[in-house]
Amino acid sequence: MAFLVRRLLLAVPVIFLVTILVFSLMHMLPGDPATVILGQEAPPEAVAALREQLGLNDPIVMQYLHWLGGVLHGDLGHSLVDNSPVSDLIAQRLPVTVELTIGTFLIALIIAIPAGIISATRQGKFSDYVASILAMSGMSIPSFWFAMMLIVLFAVKLGWFPASGYTPFFENPAANITAMILPMFATALREAAVLMRMLRSSLLEVMSADYIRTAYSKGQRERVVVLRHAFKNALVPVVTTSGLMVAGLLGGLVITESIFSIPGFGKLIVDSIYQRDFVTVQGAVLVSALLVVVINLAVDLTYSLIDPRIKVGKGAEG
């Protein structure tokens, strides 16, 4: 409990700093935001009215405090495109990206864990070379090219899955899963390759430890030694990589979402940038940054589950 409280307290100033950075970055963009939104040919009266609407005539500190007060009450402002609440837009789009992220990560784990264990325990053998070649291929193949190849093969040629589109899970679970399989696999290839290489490297390091040799000398079977002793101790760097991976996926799936026409969170940010809707961009970037903070907190807590010694904070701080 003390470890959890300590991490939560450390997260508070980080979140406060995140709000300052997000607010500052939006206001450090070159040019007048009102002119950028309305265009260079907009009449001065319209620009002045929009500046007043957005509160841009107030001192910068007052603008930040007003915006922060709205954020604390769940008000991220209103879209400049259709005046919809930004929080509603994010609430509509974020679950789609979360579903795609979770599915992608699970597929990556299903591929990476067996491949990483086999590669580490069969070092220098044929299975190790095959796993390593597949991992390097997965890291080298562009995700957008792999996505298009999946569409050509499984959607166009075989007709097993739809080429694009999205159906909410609770509206039609079967249609939702069918539509999300190709995007998940298209994104999971590279993530599985990264996790597999990380797990292999970590396992090789752990397998050379003295307690592993002691376990073998006691006559324990290789499966028991690897899964019960080595695998758990090799997970800490893998968990770190997984946290960074999930955080990156939540904000970086825009290419996959665009190729498969999925109305996700990343596509919302890009569309808002093209539409010069900086209020929506500001709210979405803030949520994305907060998600990274939450994921890092979850990773810290996962460390304490993997290695109880980290609960006191010494392992994490050393």
C-alpha cells in the first residue's frame, strides 16, 4: 500500500507538469490561433470575435487557469468544427483505439512469448535462427505495407474478412471481431518482434545465473527451470517495453486506423489537425499524455507483483 501511495503522489506533479506543457505547446505555435483557424483572408472582425470566444485576449496565466479549471471538471472545451464537446468526441473515439490496442498487444504476446522462450532455450540451433529471422522481418516490414498485403490476401482474394470499416462490439460482437482481426494482426507483427527480441535477450541473461545452474544440478526438468525460475525474473525489462509499447499504440495507431477506416483516437487527432481544430487537438493530446502517465504507473505496480523486493521502492529507485 505504501508503494502505491508513493507512486500516486509522484504522479500528481507529473500530471500538473503535463498540463502546463500541453497548454504551452498549443500556444507556442507560430501565428495567431484565431487567424490560423479562420484563415489569412478572414475579416478582422471575425478574428477578433473568435479571439474573444477562445479567451485569447486574457493574460496567458489566466488562460491556463481557466483551461485547467475546465479540465478538472471534465470540460476540455468545444470543437471549433461542429461545437461538440471535446470530451464527448474523445469518449466516442478512445474506446475504439483501446480495443485495437488491447487486441494488438495480446496477439503480440501470444506470438512473442513462445518464440522468445524457444529462441533463448535453443540458442544457436535451427529454431533460434528461424525465430530470429522472423523477428528481424517483423521489425523491418512497414506496418502499412503489411496491412495492405493482408487486405489483398484475406479481404480481396479470399474474402474472409472485411477490408475496412468498424462495428461497435456491443452492437454486433461477431462483426466487430471480424473487422478488427486484420488491423490487429497488421499492427501486432512489429510489436511481437520487439517483445520477442527483448524476452530472448533477457532470458539468455537470466539463464546464465548461478541459481539457474543450481536448479539444473538438482535434476529439475528444463520446462520447470525455464517457466518457474527464469521466465518470471526475465519479465522486468519485458514489462518496461510492454508499457512503452501500449502507450505508443494508444496514440500512434493512426496509420492502421486510416488504412482500415477505423474511427479511433489517433485518427481524431490527425483529422483535428487538418481541420485546424486546435481545441480538440489540445484536449486529445492532454488525454494521450495522461494515458502515458497512467500506464507508467501501472508498469511500476506490475514490477512489485513480479518482484516483491520492489515494493519498498529500493529496486525501482536503485
